[in-house]
Amino acid sequence: RGMRHGFIINESTVVKSVRAAVAQAEKAAGIAVKQAYLSIGGIGLDEIRSYGEVITSRADSEISQVDIDKAMADSEERIQEKVPNRKILHAIPLSYTIDNEKVLGRPHGMKGTKLEVESLFITCFEQHINDLMSAIESTGIVVDDVMASPLAGSLVMLGKAQKRAGCVLANIGAETVSIVVFENYTPISLKVFPVGSTDITNDIALGLKVPLEEAEKLKRGHGTSAAYSKRKLDEIVSARLSDIFELIDAHLKKIKRDGLLPAGIIITGGGSGIATIEDLARASLRLPSRIATLDPGQNGKVRDASWAVAYGLCVWGCSGPEEDTGIPGVRATGHSLLNWLKQFLP
């Protein structure tokens, strides 16, 4: 509440919602909440690719972590003028080259004169982040760090095999559709589109001349469609979903991955419950398609995939340096809380 397309339009309403959520969390946990990790989504998120290079610093030409960091820093410096008013959330190295020869894996410890890096930067409007942090911190909560929502969700919705082979995770929300594309364990692209399942509800309301409440029920398959043509309802829903998948396909073509992701598209979010969405995705994208699910815990109680971003933030917040997952700052650890959270991992 108080937000649209992922940014604040009414701060007082957002603050009220945060206070209510914190109160519920404190009551359930039995402890005071003082710090939090923040995920940010919406149309303010975007990506930009860059390139950096550095001459190796050691006399024996062995590449050190310092060289790698300098190459990434050079890569970031090259995009500064292209991203005014934006904050870099994640800096992700995609590939390395040593003396014009592509490196398979990390270059650390290898030898060469010049190190080059191709990188992906995930950015967001700085004002959107500042507004969200201000609203949260006005409730007395300290924001420890910020993560892009699509990446947070991917931590628990995608398995290692899917990330290795290549896949796209699509979150169909109320007002936006966000996608993140993985290949060789690494996120290679992220995009947010300003369309969502609310647009389907509006289309149904206009097409069938029914109130929004009834249109929402019909979209979810819970309404009484006896008075309406089911064929017309299906056509309305299919038309909007086709538009959404055309946007996704156009982006996959842009990054040269259309029809080339063996693990296919994994669909999550509130819009994933729409009937026929799996078949439409498969036909539109020419990819395997399935609805994302979370395995239940040992007690069988936690199943709701709509909490995927929250679970992902918890995993990220508990992370340590033991194991790199391809996303800076997202690692697996042996913390007791993370052991509990592992029940949600694919």
C-alpha cells in the first residue's frame, strides 16, 4: 500500500504498512525487530553492461584479486556518466579475458599482461531507494543492505541445475513483470516491464462489463462465469498474457537467448496462478515452461511461493564468505538460521 510500480506515491501509507508488518513479525518471533534487509523491485530497476581492463600489477605477471578488483572498478567508472540519478545495487562479472584469450572460470592465479572483464550492473533510481529507506527507518528499523527483488527470489526459486543450464525466472506481479536470466550459475540479464496481472483484471472488467471485484475472481477461476462466455474470457486473458510473453521474448532476442535456455521459463508471482499460463508461455517463448513451487519444510507448513523474495533476503542476510553463488554478497553458510532456511531451497 502506498506504492505503485515499485516506488512510493504515499509515504505515510507505506510507513503505516511497515509498522503493521513489523508488529506482526515481532509478535510471531517474540523478539524486537531492529534491523532489516530490503528488497527493491519495480520499474526503477534496470541493467547496464560494461567493460573494464587493467595491466597486471605483479612483476611475475600473476593475476591477483587486486587486479580483478581494479578491472571491475574500471568497468564501473566507464558507466558513471550513463547512469545519472541511479545507484548500483549489484556488480556482476560475466567473463574475463587475459591477453585476448577468454578465461574459463576465474582468472585469479593465472598469468598475463592485460586483464579484461565484461560486467553486468544492476541499478535502480537512487530516489526510489532513498524514499524506501527513509520510510522504513522512520519506524526505527535500520536497513542493513538492499537487494534487487528478482535476484532475491532466484535464491530460493531456482536450483543449481537450472542456473547452470540456462533459464529465465519470471515474476508476474500485480503491476510489473520482472525477469532474471541465468546461465552458467550467473545472472546475465535482469529486466522489469510495466505490466502485470492487474492489467488482466482491468481487461476482463472492460471486456465483460463486470465490476473489478468480479473480474479478479474470474481471472483466478473463482468467479461465476455462467453469465459470461468462457471463450471470450479465455480470449481476453490469453491476449494480455501473450503481450507479456512477447515482451519477454523480445528481451531474450536482444540478449541472444531466445529459444536457447534449456531449463526454460519458471513462472512465479501472483499471476502464475492463472489457468493456461504455462501452455501460453511454452508456445510463445518456444521454451520448457513450469510454475515455480517451494518444497514444504519438514513440518509441511511453509509452502507459499509468494514469500520467495522474503526467504531469499533471509538467505542473503545470513550469508558468509564460504561459498560464492555468482551474485556478489550471496553465499551459503552454516548458520543455524540458514540451516532452517535451506528447507526452501530447490
